Amino acid sequence: MASVAREAAPEVSLKLETPAQADSDSENSTADSAGADSAGEVQKNAFGDSFRNYEDSARQDVVKLTYTTMHTNQTVDWVQRQREEWLKLDKGEFTVMEMITLLDNLIDASDPDNDLPNSIHDFQTAERIRKMWPDHDWFHLVGLLHDMGKVLALPEMAKDKVLEQWSVVGDTFPVGCAPSPDCVFGLESFAGNPDLEHPVYSTPNGIYEPGCGITNLMMSWGHDEYMYWVLKKNGCTIPEEGLQMIRFHSFYPWHDKRAFTQFEAPEDAEMMRWVKEFNQFDLYSKGDELPDVEAVKPYYISLLEKYNVSGALRW
């Protein structure tokens, strides 16, 4: 694997404190995924429903099918094969803006909150972060990039290796250990997964040691893990806190429901705080007005240059 020269990361403040905290401590509270943002305001999704409704959403049938298929097929063997296939980054060279354009063709089949093209959501998230964290431009860029790994499901990039959405989108979970009942649609959605019959993979700790650290878990394969490594291997200089937001933003069973905590290392507490700070923008921006993409695009192009991911990247 060829190494990539990394530029020194710009100096940034990594203290997790929202700019509005001086005015109100509530602005720094954790968002509630059931429907209240960091200020306690009840939020509604694009359909006027509560967020993350997996009981009777407007998209219930397609969402449930996506998760059931995911939980049946995401095995240790599957994830190992996808990591070997995709982390070579040998599928072509594309710019970030080219990939955003491709995401005009993707509607996330796991999302009960939105049926807009994913490119729109990326700008919604970035612009909401930009409003709340004006002095942390790397955080704005995380918002733009966080879902870009979903190009795995698009033949324009993946060609004959294109993946079905059950292996690209949705909440993630570690493979190699027993699933948690806190995963979306519960343990019954894993009933057909062959790893449940494995003498090690079916146990609570599985192949891992308690306290091994969240970053040492082998996560179900999807856009989060893929985009993390695309950025790392292409020399992105976003702070590691930002890259971990991308890597674990879909790990809702851990950062929202507090499952799999037996694997946490001490440093994971701070990482989780950053992931949860990001997720309120990711989740609640789905009900926002559509941004003027052409008007804001030059700003994000300047950030791509600043954090060393302008030009063609390996995918």
C-alpha cells in the first residue's frame, strides 16, 4: 500500500464548547435522537414526523427491508471481504465535488426522515454546523463529507463492484460479537445471520477484549468506515476528532443507546462527545430548508483546499 505524504494539520481548538455556551449552558447539551435538539426544541423531519421513527414512518417498508437484509448479511466474512476490496482505493480518481454530484442519484433506503437526494443533506448538515460553530471550519467540512462514502452504492463510481444499500447505509454495529437488542428493529432482525451460530462471534465479547477501544472494533461495512479511510489515505488534514465523527456517526447503538460499552477505552468518552455533537446537526438538518448550493459551494471548495482534499482523490 503506497503511503501518502501528509501536510501538517492547521492549528485548531479542540475544546468541545459551543460558541453560544457563554449565553446559555443548554446550547452545549447533548441532542436527543427522539426529537429534541441541543436547545430542547422539538424537531420534525421532512415528513412532519418525529426523527428516527422505526415503528410507522412514511418510509417504513423500504427502511425495514433494508435493515433486515443488512442484519442478515453483515457477517465477519462479508466485512473482511469488503475491506479487502474497497480499502485498496483502486476504483478511480474523483474530486469531492464530482462525488457530491453523483450523490444527486442516491436516496438513502435506510432513512425514515428524508427522501431527498443525499447531496442535499450533505449541504444541509454543513450549513447548520457552520451557523452554530462559525470558528471551526474543519467541522463545517466534516458535515459536507460525512455521507460521501455512500457512492459505494452508485455504479458511476463502483461500476461492477457496486454494493446494495444494505451494505452502504444505515446504523452500524460491530461484527464478531453478539448483536445488541438496541440495534434498529431488534434482535429478531438478525435471526438469519449465520454468525449467530458461530461459537465465538455469537458471544457478548466475541473476538474482542473488554476495554479494547471502540476504534479497534470491526464495524459492519458501509459508508462511514469507507469514507474515514478514503480521507486518511488521501492525506486529509482534518483533525482526528473530525475524522472519527465520520467513522462513527452511524454507530447509534453505542453513542445513543450505550450498547457495546464493555469495549470502551478511557479515551472513547471524549470521542463520543464529539460524535454526539456532530449527530445533532446530521439528524435535525433533515427538516431544514434547502440550501442555495451554488452560493455556498465556493466556501466549501476553499475548505477542501485548506484541508488537503482538493483535486482528484483515490477511491
